[in-house]
Amino acid sequence: MQRASAAALLFSVVTLCAFGHIHGGEIVAELQHTNITVHWSTDYEHQLVDFAVYFGVKTPDVVFLGFSDFGDMNNTDAVIYHYGTNHIKDSYTDRNYKIMPDIQQDFMMIRKRKDHIIFRRKLTTCDSRDYAFQPGTTQFYIAASFGHKDLVDIRDKRWIVDKKFGKVIEGPTDRSNIEDEPTSLEKDVKVVIVNSNNPDPVPNVETTYECIIRKMPFDTIHNMYHVVRMEPYITPGNEHLVHHMEVFICRDEVEEWSGNCNDPKKPAKAKSCSHVIAAWAMGEGPIHYPREAGLPIGGKGKNEYVMVEIHYNNPELHKGVMDSSGFQFFVTGMLRLLPEEGINIFASQMHAHLTGRKLWTSHYRNKVQIGDVNRDEHYSPHWQHLQQLRPMVRVMPGDTLVTTCVYDTRRRSKVTFGGYGITDEMCVNYIYYYPASDVEVCKSAISNSTLRAYFSQRHGMDGKTMSISEMYNGVKNWGNGVDEEFYNVLNVGNMNMNCLRPDGEPHQFNSKDTRQSWEHMARPRLFSGSFIRTRDRFQCPAINDMINFE
């Protein structure tokens, strides 16, 4: 049956994975005197990874390649090569950043040439000083020393260091056929760029949200179109300032405008620009829709307007930086097909701010976990990528998606709250799916009544007059088991949840269980067998376990 296929984006909280046979990747470290290029090839059948390190125009005396759990340079697995020798040294950095030889040597030299070396290691070695490669983000440290061969501290200024991101382990979800030869559908697309016509300098404050409202430049009054690809349009040289962007479609016809999102001169009808259709963050590439789906726009008897919201992160308070970044859309009038039942999730992007360490979304059916949608065990806010899901995840009516985020705030002296600022936190999964529904966002939080009862009964606070943030900040000491006690409250307390329509109104709650409501949502707890093979930290330890975030 020929019907217009509708795709949409829902944001919530989510995981990944299944493996293919072999895949590879590359990073390039810029080290002042030279660029060092690291290639890798991962063999899933034999559970091996080969690394090739190319030295560039100037050969360093010592090369350090490290694998960091969460971006720190201590407690890091490493391999070290002294140029001209015939061997490599399996090493690690201890908690004090000292470079130490590993008792068990798990890296094996495969080839040595004048301009490069190739070495091999198992994906998991069960050595407590080795990094266990896992799906999702891999955080690399590449360091070089010129003229100094016996440096024992990775913080020594004589090391030239660069940090890069990649994925040593990827599944079929990352190697989809989206780069196949274009069909006639792709050949007829129109490219639309939405950015500021008169760019202003980026404000010299840490966090700014800029909004750009534009009318789609084709006949959306009479015709429906499908957006089949979206990607960022970043002003060259400003990549470090554009932290993330969201794209909204407007219910009403709004005058074109650009400026600070909090500007009182912002058009009043801009409030109707609330339906999220895309999200992007630094490190991410284009958003491809699968062959059988597209994001519908137009055909409703009115002009269609979109709003791009840009989050500028300017911690160094640069002045006078002109920016005309935005989003570009690839649009076609050839409509795609619609499936019969449920929704198909074809892409997912996890999002948190500076303290996010692990993020995943779990998929439940009949209160039993049957798998993950997306998972990143080594998340970095500086490298957020869109995860293409192949095969797609089919979500049926009655299924539950649960997003979990793990944070590390031990270096902070104040309570971290959820919010839009870069030092606030978020726990988000933007999911791309089809067919489209009128669900704009699903969100949840521990209920205020649970929090007020806890702070009142346990800490003697006035639950009627104090705000929730005042109660949090009123706890003088989170040690001596208070943090563990509060974690249990969060884990078992009542959960408030809501799924909103594009106009901000809540969906009606439908459940056969009369004990449940949006204000009292039961959490699914059961697992379905060994749906994911999890490495046991006691049977097979790794340096990943040195810091326990579980």
C-alpha cells in the first residue's frame, strides 16, 4: 500500500550492540613537530585488534599510545615504542601518572618499518592493567618525545600530547549501507541551509543559546516533502564553540528572526517552535534517514517554519568571533513507504554534559529487558556521535525505553543540578524513528514528594517552605553513607513521568494496571537471559574497573 512515510525524532534516555566481522578506523594526532596517524583493524571472529602507527615527517624518539577509560591520563593502559628498537612495551600509568611496565606483556609487534610499526592485541586480556575494548567511545592519548627517552611521568612537559576519539569496537549498527550508490530519490533532493543572514559575534560568556527561525523555501502549503538527510553547517574555525544544536518545526507561521533565544524581542509565536526534529553535538556527522523513511514536512495548508537552536560553549570568553553556523536539510518530493505496526528506531544519539561518563537506553517488553537501543560505556561530551542502528530496533505498543546516565562529580564541591548550562547536567537520548507520532518528548524524574519527605525526615528540613535545590544544598556532608542512602531513595522512590505532545500538553495515560499513573510509574526490573555478554570484572579484570562507576 502506497502511503506517505512519516519519520520523527523523540528524545528520552537509551544502548547498542552486535558485532560484525572486521572493521577499521583512523585518528590523526597533531604533535607540533609532526602528525602521528593511528590506523586500526578489528577482527571480531578472532577477538583481535591490529594497530598501525605512522610517524609522520619527523620521527619521535618515543611514542606513547594510551587508552583511557574516561579521559584521564592516570590509570591508563598504554603501549610504548622507542624508535629503532625491535620491540614494544606494554605499559600503564598509575594513579600518580607514573609510567610503569606491565607484568603481563599483551601487545605483540607484527611489523617494523622506517615510517611505521604494526602491533596486535586481544580485545580483552583479563589483565587488570589492560584496557578492555568495549562498544562505543574509545578515548585515545597519543604522546611523542623528541630528544628525551627516559620520561617517567606522562605529565612531563617534554611529552607532546594529543587526545583523540574513535570506536575500536563497532557493530553492524555503525556500518550501515547509508553510503551506497545514490538512487533516483537521492538525486532529486533540494538542499536548504538554515542559518543567520546577518551573523553577530558570539557573546563572550560561557553559555549562549542562539535561535534562528526561517521559512522553508518551497511550496509546503499544497505539497508534502520528506527530509532524507540533515547535517550541521558550521562556520570554519568555530567548531570549538558550537557545542550542540537542536532543530524544531513550528506549529504556527512565524516571522523570520535570529538572535538570543532569551531575547524579549523574540517573536511571541516562536513558542510554537517546540517539536524537535533533529539534534546534533560536536563530533557527530550527518543524520541519514533509511531508504524506507523520511521526515515529513508540509502538506498542511500553511507555510512551514523551522527553528535552529545553537548552544555556544565559550569557556575562554573569546570576543568578536563572527559565526553563521546552522543546519542544512536534504529534501525530496518523492515520498517513502509506511510500516504496519510499531515504530522503527534507526538512529540514536546519547547526550549529557561535562560529568557524564556512561549512558545507555534499555528496551523492555512485558516488563522484561530484551536488549539495548544504544550504549556508551566511555562517553565523552567532547565526542558525541549519532549511532546508526542496523538492524533497526522495533518498538511495539506497550514497550518501555529506560535511559540511564552515570556521572562523576567527585571533583565538584557543589551539588550538580539538571539544566541547560554547560556545568548543569542532562540525561538525554535523541532517537530517530518512523513512522512519526505526536509524541514530542518523554521525560522522568524522582517525584518532588519523595524528595521533600526524605529531606524533611532524614535532615530535618522544612519541606513546605524550602525549594528542592535549597534542600540539596542544605546537606552539609554527603559522606558517611549519606550518598549511598540517598542513592537508594532515588532507586526505589516514586517516579514522575510524562510524555508530551508537540503543543506541550501531556498524553493521556493508558494502562490496564489501575495502580499506575504518570505520577506513580513502576520501573521494569527483569532481564531476559544473557541478552548481552557482559565481561565479569572478577573473572576477567581490566583497567576499566580501577574506578567503579556502576
